[in-house]
Amino acid sequence: MTGMKFKFKFGEFFLGLATLLAIVLSIVLWIFIMTSDQRFSNIGQNQNNTTKQQARSHSAKSLYDLYIPTTSYGFVDGRLCQLYYSKNNLTLEFTKEIQKAKAVSDVKKIVKSRAKYEEYLNDDAYLQLVYPDEITFSLFNHLNNSNNDNREFNRFFVSHSNNIIYLGNDQTSAIYRIKIKGANFDKLRKFARNAKAKSPVHLVKLQEGYSPFYSRTTNSKVYSYLTNHQSYSYFISRLLGTSGVTSKTNKSGQTIYSFNYYTRLKVPDPESGEHNYLYTHFEKNKIPNATNRLLDSVYYVHQLGLTEQDLRFFDADGSNVGYVNYIEGIPVFLNQHDLQVKTTFSYDSINVAFNSVNFQIPIPFDGQTQELKPTAEVVSELGAHGLKQSDIQRIIVGFKIEKDSSHHSLINLIPTYYVKAYDEWKSVDEWEKKNVAAYRKLRETVKTNEVK
């Protein structure tokens, strides 16, 4: 896929000139998008001075920017479809209204069986706004007036009423009802009716919930971006300060910068072309509860100083909370399968692994597409390689990054299937090259030791 753009047979001068003109055009278009497209309406609101106390008190301004449902579903002619509208973003519109909502009743569980839960999933009376993983009721405590409710959900059901909202947990098949005031979802319903992309899907229960299975082959767009990276000194300054910092280079070429005995930052070798960092803060403490892990991770994202306009909550496993960039409604994986930010809480430290890439300027779409097979066909092929459907926690379409040879800062975003299994995200191509039997044996060994 590399070298897809700006390849002309006019020699080096014309190649450089064409690239320059394309970049100038992209900057003009980027300025236009930034001033007109709702997707970028929150840029510039990065609250770098957020404290952990503010995050814990739910007062961080971009709590709603990071914790936005990432997928929308609705029924078109009686068929469930995944909806997407870049001009009028459904999930941003929903989030804008849910911020205004106040609970006027207690949370009431009304469904607790899988059969009843799936009736809601297949009911054309509801729009569904879905998080990629569970969050807790107390993350937005104005919806249930409690700081200590760590029950989880990942799916909103929006009915024809503006006074009732339903919340679903894919894993437990529980549905909760809350009476609310202050929200008006009429514009959301209008956006859903007028959504430009309406992809038919059916929802299949996997280990971690219901994943959308696409029933037909599609040609998904390949996007391109100019990227940049902050220098390592930027992150040293933000995370360690400007004085009292010492450094030590290890054998692999990476350098570890430390501030006192409790805080350090491992930075990549500037000559390596890598951009992966690891920030560690040592402190003896209990691992925070589920709500505070989600809230504290917001604090650490702000500390990093990354561009956040498209950064979204993506995954939470036990003590880990991860975020990725979403572009055109699709998550972007780095270094084949890495997340943009992954915060890990333990009893003696907090680790934040992050990548410094910034998706700076979108390049005009040039017609390149990537064929995606029906999801069931992909799952069947994985099964033939040893990864059974029962092993799969989640399956989604994500972007992998490929560098474009025509410009050192230009990357192409290639749509492909990504699968989470054995708590690891990998592309289908990666899983097909792995010895799945070894993963299965390791899991069985761990379970046996836990029983002992």
C-alpha cells in the first residue's frame, strides 16, 4: 500500500512540487474543516491544568470529550444498521444532550435475561449509542446521583421519549431505566434518519459483548494524514519538570529520565524512528475502584499534553484503561496493534504507555479503498487457523498505519479487521501467524494455578 499518493513520473523536482501543492491544499482544507465540521468543535479545549482532584470530582472539562460513545445503531427499513454521519456526528450530538440530563429517579434494573436483552437490541423503537467497553454509572454521577455506584454499562438505548433513558450491559444482559430531565434528543433522531452511511449489521454475542457482524463485502475508504511528533524534551518538561532531572541510557538505546526516586520517563532513541514512551510514577496505594480508574486516567491523559480532539476511551481490563484516536468513526491502531494511551494501575506504581503521534492534516480522499470481507467469513478463516469464535472477546474494523514513501510525514490509514483474544488486540493477519494453541495452554495453566 505504500507510495500510493503523489507518484508521478516527472522526476524529483516535479514530485516535490506536486507534494508541496498537495500539502498547501490540505492545509487550506484543514482550516475549512476546523471552522465548519462538528467533529473538530472541541479542539483547543485541552485542559492541561486538570488536577487529579478535579478529575476525581468529575469536573474535568473533557471528561465528556474522552468518554463519548463511539458507535451508533438504528433501524432502516426494519433492518439494524450501523450509522455514521461525519457532518452531523451522532455520538457528539448525543453527548451534548446527555451532559444536560439530570436524573429524577433512582436507577432501576428492568431486564436481567439474555433473551429479554436481545429483544431491546432488535427493537426498532430505539437508537443505540455504544461504548467500546464498559464504563460505570458513577462516571457521570448526575445520571444517578452517586459517587460509589460501580455497576457498569456500555450501551444507551434512546426511545421516542426525552424523559427516559435506558442503559445496557452487554456482558450481564442487564438493562437499567432512569427518568431524566433537561435533554432533548430530537436533533439526534433527525441526524440518525439522515445518516449518510448506513451499513447493515447483525449483533453477535462474543466474550465481551455484542460485536457488529457485517453481512456483505464492502469497499472501505483508505484515508491519509500528515503527522508530526512532539520532541522528547516536551514530554520530559511536562511530566518531570525543568529542573532536578537526571538521565541514564540503557543498552537498547532508550534513555530513562528520572525526577527524584518516584517518577521517571523512558524515551525512545531519536534515531530509531520509534515514538513509544513509558511514564512511571511510583507510589504505594490501593488500586482505585473502577470509577476512579476511569477518572484518574483522564488526569494522566491531560498530563501528557497530546492532541485530544479525536482521542476516545477504548478499552478497560481490570487495572488498565486505554484510549485510541477515532478517525471517521474508526479506531486507529499504532505499531500494528498498539493503543495511543494505556494507563495501568498497580499497588506500587502507575504506568502510562503512550505514542506521541499527532494526526495533523487530513489529505483529500483520492479514491483508494480496501475490500473488507463479511465478518462471519473472517471469523471462519480465523477458526481454520486455530482461533475459535469462542476465543474471541471482540472483533471490529480498525485502521492500521502504513507509511507513504512519497513524504516522510505522510501515513495511510488502511481499514482491516482487528480481534481481541486472550486480552490482546491484533489484526487478523497477525492472529493467523500466531500459535494460538500456546495462548490457550497458557490460559489453562493460569486458571489451574488460580484454582490451587
